[in-house]
Amino acid sequence: QSVLTQPPSASGTPGQRVTISCSGSNSNLGNNFVYWYQQFPGTAPKLLLSTNNQRPSGVPDRFSGSKSATSAFLAISGLRSEDEADYYCASWDDSLSGWVFGGGTKLTVL
Amino acid sequence: QITLNESGPPVVKPTETLTLTCSFSGFSLTTGGMGVAWIRQPPGKALEWLALIYWNDEKYYNSFLKNRLRVTKGTSDNQVVLTVTNVDPLDTATYFCAHSPKYPSSPPLEFDFWGQGTLVAVSS
């Protein structure tokens, strides 16, 4: 049972816009930044979105994020087949004094 | 260019102690703001953060595993060691280390560079 809650799966067709949610509490998302990671099978996760929804170098602007109170959202526009991966949200939790992750969302491009 | 590389035994027996080493380049843990985190991922499951150590020896642990984890700086400035005591088959996972910065008056920041991970199986 992960501290942050994500839907286990999401899907879309090429060109569509897909949104993945991440739900937490005041001690994490409500008071700290959210980060998003992308992971392909058999590889290490990669930082996708950083603080204030900053995209690290090389991340396409098709990826964007938002946060409202204790929920965060990752949006992928112009969906492409190469976006098929697992996506994780993460945040610092003040009550636990540690990092917490979501359970991950497997994105399928139909 | 920051790179990290995890090393450790591929198999450990239940109740034994697992020792993992993260060797990195492109930064030093003697430099202010630098930190290294450990994260693991059981096969087919989600990421789980384990521990974090900063340049000033500040440490944080997963509260559910705290009694079994220990993170230390290695014998050289470019290594961090994680030990997990009394391992169980549930500790079977790929273990990743990652660079994690922290600046004055800021909360802990992202895992911006990751190692490729090392798979550890706990089995008798």
C-alpha cells in the first residue's frame, strides 16, 4: 500500500492527451513538491518532471504537470508509442521524514 | 556528468546481512548540497525509498525499515554503503542508488541521476 495513490493503468491512442493522477495528503503533496519519474521495463527510472514542473534537459514539452492541494497530475499531450512506460509520482513526507512514492501507473498506447 | 553504479551480491540467504555499495563520479559527498539515496523495486512492483545520506552526514531512513537499514559514506569520497540486516525473501529486489541534492533552506530535492540497479535475491 503506497502512501501516494495512482491509478494502476492508463491508456490512450496516438495523438491523444492523457492525464495520470497522484493523490496524497497534507504531509506530502500538500506541503512539498511532487516529482514524476518515467521507467521503461528493465531500466532505471528517469526524472521526468522536477520542482515547479520543470522539465530536465531532453524531456519533451509534451509532458507537463500540475498540483492542487493534495493532488498532482501528469499530462502527456500528443501521445506517442514511445511514451508507453510506467510513471511514478514522489514527494517528501514531513510526517515520515522520508520520501514516498506512488504505486505507479502503467501507460499503454493503443 | 554524474554517473552512479551499484554493486553487491546477487544472492543472500535469509537472516544474513546485505551490503550494497554505490560508487559514483561527477560529484563528491564532501561538497555542500550533495546527497545519495537508495531506492529498491521488487520484481513487478513499485519503487520504495529506503535511505538518504547528505554531505554533512545527515541521514534519513524509511520509517518502516529503519531498524534494519544503515547508510554510511564509504572509505572513499565517491562511495556510499547501504546495509540491510536480517534479510527476508521480501527483500528480493533491484536496488538503485541515486543522486539527490539539497540546498540551504530547501526540502530534499529530486533523484536526478540514477544507477542502473543491482538485482538481489534472498533465497536459501
